[in-house]
Amino acid sequence: MTNSTQTVKLNPDLELRLTQAGTGRPALVLHGGAGPASVGGLAAHLAESMQAITPTHPGFDGTARPSSLASVAELAQAYLQYLSDAGLRDVLVVGSSVGGWIGAEMALQDSRRLISGLILLDAGGIAVDEAPSPNVFALEPARIFEAAFYDPAKFAPNPSSMTPERNALQRSNMATLPC
């Protein structure tokens, strides 16, 4: 399966970097704080039967984040604008972590009925009284991994095994949250 990456300009201040693969019903795959690579396997699986579209949230992996983009609700609006501008309908939105929060917000704002399905994976930002979650933005990185992964020793990224460039990029990604 071949991926293609493009940049789409939504307005003079905002560009989206999108990676696409596959054909068929569109699936918008929204990553969490670990960046777009964290949903790469999921997007590849979906691309076997769908058109998987994986945006890089503005401010992640070296992309620009305009100061006018200051909330999850505004990012959700931007993604809905992209779906509309691209003529996409019957979209399945799959969101992981903060991507789940963005996807939930998209579903709430979707007055044009572009989204027909929503899958949330370990979604952050959504308050549920019966299942309180820690404020991950106030936690040290090691504690974030403990809160985010069932088995952090097995699944959490190990900064000591990453290149200095990847560590710097990950720190930049984390500084982008919350958007």
C-alpha cells in the first residue's frame, strides 16, 4: 500500500499535512500526543479496505501551529472544514487519545452530517464522572506513560532509545498539548 502526503491550505494561517492510503469510504485517523506515527499501523490496516487519511495536528512533528488555533474545538472545526472542502461524506472518524477528544468534538459540531461513524480509543479530554482520569497535562512524562499504557514497560516509548532529533520532536509535540 502506497502512502501519499500532501499539504492542504485551509486558510492563509492554517495548513494541514495529510497522509493518505487506500480507496473507498474515508476514515479520518486522528493521533494522540505521541504523534502521527502512533496511529500508523491502524491507518495501514484501515487502508486495506478504506481511504485512510491521517492528518498531523498543527504543531506536531515540526508543522506550524498558528496562534489563532487555540482549542480542541477550533481544531475540530478545521478538520470539518477540510472534510467539507474535500467533498468527503460518510466519514468514519477514529481518534486515539487527544485525537479521540478532537473526534468527539467534531461529531458534536458536525451540522453538515459529514461524519457517519466515530471510534474513540483511550480518548482524552472527555469528562466522565464514573471514571475520573488524571490531568495528563500536569503530569511528568514518566507518569503520563503510566497513565496512558496498560503496560508502560512494554509499550511506552523509551526516550533513551530515541535519536536526539526524535526526542526533540517528541518534546515539541508535548508542548503543543493541549491545543
